[in-house]
Amino acid sequence: MLKTPDADRSVASILQRNTNLFNLEPSLPEFQTKLNVWTESIKGRLLNLRGEANTKPIVSVVVPAMDEEKYILQLLESLARQKTDLPVEVIVVANNCSPDDKTAAIARASGVVVIEYSSPNLKTPQISWARQRGLERAQGKIIVSTDADVIASPKWLETLTKPLLLDAGVSMTTGDVQHYGGGLVMKVHDTFTRFTRRSIRAMGKYGVKSRYSNAIGVGQNMAFRKSDALEVGGYNMKTFREDTFLGLALTKVGRPMLITSPDAKTWASARRFKNESYLNALKNRLQIRGGDRFYYDKNGNFKNYR
């Protein structure tokens, strides 16, 4: 079993099933059989989650995905296990995937809405474009943002969307993200991030503002109203920190809410951090990173901390 600190049995079982599948040679009949069984199972449960086809969903989960065939099933399985009565649609935006990548095919077989496009000369960051496409296509009044390599807690959607449905003053909700497969480096990263987010939330109650803008929102785990996002212009297409920018923009129309309950937590792959040493990880987490140097001023203009 893969090591998943603090992960519940649901998350651990999803990780193990995915590992078992992709340890098989894709050309073998056994691989295709197990893949078909899994996607059919997900499809049936997501259809139940979606509810009546002739009514609009309340929640739209938007997932940008670029060459994520080995991870997308984990996310879709965790969404299929969600404990909620809210009608939910899932949108996977397959952005500029490699010709032999199966992300879009797996997502379609699992019964989700797939937006697929290829634009190699696209000048804006791919993930920013993908999130914006998903936002515009979504039918739900609540948008839930996550990534293709994420695994969600079973009560994630219910916990993350409830404040937006009950309190008009809340413009965005976000929960913790814990990484799996990263060892000591990611333990340092996750611990520091949890500490800073809670500290900034506490300071905010006393009117203290911080430039650590990643405490406001994270694309792997955030929710907001579609109407609010469109009102503030949607995702910033100039930067890879599109989630940070949108989180900041949404503070113009309401207040952000950090939900510290384990039910609002997601798990994400640490594969992008595997080449980062312990000391570099600590150094980078103690400094303001690239996207966090930007913010909106009171007139809605982008500024850069120097």
C-alpha cells in the first residue's frame, strides 16, 4: 500500500487500485478489461450524482488535464464516491494533450463532460486557458476547481459548497491540500502551508492584510459562484497563478473562507516536487514565490511587489 499520511481508507484504496492498474502493460487484455470495468463503474455513479438530465446541476467540477491518463481515474473515482444530494456535473478540459495520451478517452468513458482542444501556439498559460474554458461551459451556479491528479475526501463537495449556498457574503471557499508520494519534502511543504494559511486567516480577523496571496485560494481545492467569477473577469490569462489571481479578485465581491475541516481536504500528487531537495523546499516555502508577488490594487489593477 502506498504511504498516505493521514489519508482515510477511501483515499488509500483509490491510490492502490490505480497503482495496480497502471502496473499492468497497457497492451494486455487484462489492462483493458480492468480499465473498462472501472470506467463503467464510475460512469454509473456519476450519473446518479448528476441527477435528472433535464435539470441544471447545482455544482460544476472543472478539471484541467494535460497528459493525465495515469491520474484522472483517481480523481473521477473520488468524485463518484461523494456523499452529497447536490446535482453535480464534472467537466474535464483536456488541454493540448499528447496525440497518444488517453486522458480524454478515459474521461469520456467515465461519463463526464469533456472539452478537448489543441493549440500549440497558444500564448497564454495552458492551465489558465483550460480553467476559463471550463468556467464558461459550466452549467452549475457553484464552480468547484481542482486538478486531475487530486483525490477528494468523500464529503468534499458538500463541505466546500455549503457556505456558498447558505451565506451570500462568502465569495470563495478553500480547503487544505495534502500531497502524497513526496516524503519529507512535502511534509515540510504541507505543514508550512497549513500554518501560514491559518495564521493569515487569524490576522485577517483583526484587519491585518498579508501579501501571501496563496492563503486565499488554491486551484486544487476551491469553490466559488460562477456569476461572481464572471463578474470579476474570470481567470487571469497572463500567469500560471491563475487560481491566486481569481481568489484575490473574488475578495472584491465577498469574503474568502478557509475550511479547516478534514472533510474539505484534498490529496494531490507530489510528482512535480520530486527533484526538489529538502533545503530548497524549505527555502522556497519561506520566500514569496513568483505568482504571489502579484496582487490587485483597490482600483482592480495588477501590481507587483518589489
